[in-house]
Amino acid sequence: MGQPLSGRRRRPTAGTSRGCHVYLSTPDNLHVKNHLAVRDVLRSRCDLRDEDAAIKAGLAVDPEVDINTYIARKSAVLQKMLAESDLRREDLVAIRRLNDPQGNS
């Protein structure tokens, strides 16, 4: 499992066979804001949703794709989605830093 996200705690659910988890987050959690902003743009912008789907479909057929390649290829469309969101500028800057800590995008 990856690094834990700050402001979010995972709690396994008891008695389930599906292995699902419940995540508790603070209201100002940047990861949750990011997720909801992308979700809302995908719901409202068919063009970006289709572009994202095409990228994912192309990545899915390549067994050599690793997480770094996935992130790199999705980055441009993700930035378009975030630019269309209602996130504040400081949140956008912080999300960009989280997604690209090396400053490559």
C-alpha cells in the first residue's frame, strides 16, 4: 500500500468479505478537494471525460505501463480538468506539487 495521505485515516470495515475500507477525512483535506474537483469536471465536461477515457484505455492495453508512466501520460488531461474546476489558486498549486514533486509539469 502507498504512503498514507495526511488528513485522512483508513479504517477497515469489520465483517466484510470485500476488503473495503472507510476513509475519514478532515473537511479541508487537499486530497479530497482534488478528488471531488476532478469528479465534478468529469461529470460536466464530456470532452475532458472522453479524453481521459481514451488515455486510460490506451494505457490499459500496454502491460509494460508502470505507475510513473501512467501519471506522466495522465498529467496533461488532469491539469486541464483542474484548471476547469472551482478550486482556489493556492489549492491548485499545492495539488500540482503533490502530483509532481520534482516540478516536471
